[in-house]
Amino acid sequence: MLSIQAIIASSVSDTLAYVLVAIGVFITFRVLFFPDLTVDGSFVTGGSIAAAIIQAGYNPFLATLAAFGGGLCCGLLTALLNTKLRISALLAGILMMVGLYSVNLMIMGRPNIPLLRSVTIFDSVATFLGVTKNTTLVIGVLAVITLIFLLMLNWFLRTEIGLALRATGDNEEMVRSLGSNTNRNIQVGWAISNGLIGLSGALVAERQEFCDVNMGIAVVVIGFAAVIVGEALVHPRGVASMLVSALLGTFAYRLFIVLALRIGLPPGNLKLVTALLVILALAVPYVRKMVRGEWMPPAPRL
């Protein structure tokens, strides 16, 4: 029983730390229909900004908010490469991901920053409540932060700008013909997506009490896995169901990873397992249609 409780607690903690990555990937991948590879860089940017500010002795909540702002800037720059310089979305994301590796090293000044002796948001909350930091407190803080941003995003996507953003992904030419600035919509969506991812990077860095320049490797694949698994579980049709699918998909994915580690799978194989999980989730709909004899168009090349 204790082992089951430990597995669930670990999965919930991981879910709340990474769900903003899944939502960020969902915005670009499913709402705007752009494969954004900036994620691997902006995730570390958020963590590095928060870690550098916290280690300097400043307020951890301001550091976490600054990480969100850093992610916003990363996403905006990628969007500007696409909308202003007409660089393809895929290549723009790759260029930003490569460039951000050096930027993150500049921010940290070294490959990693330990936070064991620094005051994070979890330490601040524990001190305020007069308790010791534990798994329950970490989950509670992450849950509150995640809920706040989920509610804000749920509200934003229902506003006029949010509706225009969603419509841009469905039919950009139609939205442009109606007088809406599609370039602005894309920039806003990309910025919000990477802002959430940068915030997630800060939360992960503070939870594990260190930030490493390589901790963002394959984070985009983790986001894709959570989104695809969530869609298979929920079949989202509205804003609220989209957010719920990202949350449930992240939980299912993290539970799968925790169970894989518990049964003795080497940590070095987790990336391969994640890739195979995504391939399986993407292949299932095609196999079903193939069995029913339905025609499917060729896969897109870009």
C-alpha cells in the first residue's frame, strides 16, 4: 500500500510540474498547428533565470515570474522569425533551440546551478505556514500555481483575442480576410506557449533544487506524449476539455514513467520508451482505419 501511495504521490508531483509543458505544446501543436521545437530551449531558459535570480538571494516568487517572462520572450522571438523573416516554423524552432543553449549558459554562468542552500518558493511557503517542506506541501504549491494558470488560460482562450488565436490555427486565410492580424495572433500564441513552458522549467528546477543546461533535452517529446495520450483519453472538443486532456495525459505519461522505473528499467532508456509510446499513440488511429479499409492521405512533409 505504501508503495502504491509513493507511486501516486510521485506521479502527481511530476504531473503538476510538467503539465504546463503539455499545455504549451498543445497551444502550438494543436491550436496553431505549428511544430515548435523552441520548447527544449525555453524550458531551460525558465529554469536558468529562476535559478540564477534565486541563488543571488532575490525573492523566489519574483524569480519564478521572471522565468515566465523569459519563456514569453523566447516564444515571441521564434514567432517573429516565422512571421517577419518568413522562416519556416520548424526551422525557426530549431534555430531558437540551438541558440538558447548558449544563452542559457550565459544566464547561469556555468553548466548547472545548485539550489540546495537557496530559498525556493517551496521553502518560502513552508516557512510562512510554519511547517517543514515535504511532498504534500510541494504538491499543494504546484497545484495552486497550476490551477491559477489553467483558469487564466481557460478565460483567455474564450476572449476575443483567444478566439481569434484559435481560429487562426483552423483557417488563417479566413481570419485574415475578416480583418484580424494573424501575425499578431501567432506571436501571442507562441509567446504564451513558451511562457508556460519557461514557468514549468522554473518549477522543475526549484523542485529538484538544481538547474542544468541539459535538463531540457527531449522535453518537447514529453509534451507531445502527454498531448497525444490525453487526446486518446478525453477526445477534447472545447477549451476546458483541452486543458483537462493535457492534465490527464501528463498524469498518465508520468505514471507510466514512474512504473517503468519501479520495475527496474534503466533511466537511460526512458527517452527511447517515450519515443516508442508516442509512435504507438500516433499509429493506433492509422491502424484502425487501415483495418476498416478507410483511405488516409499521405503524411505531411512539414
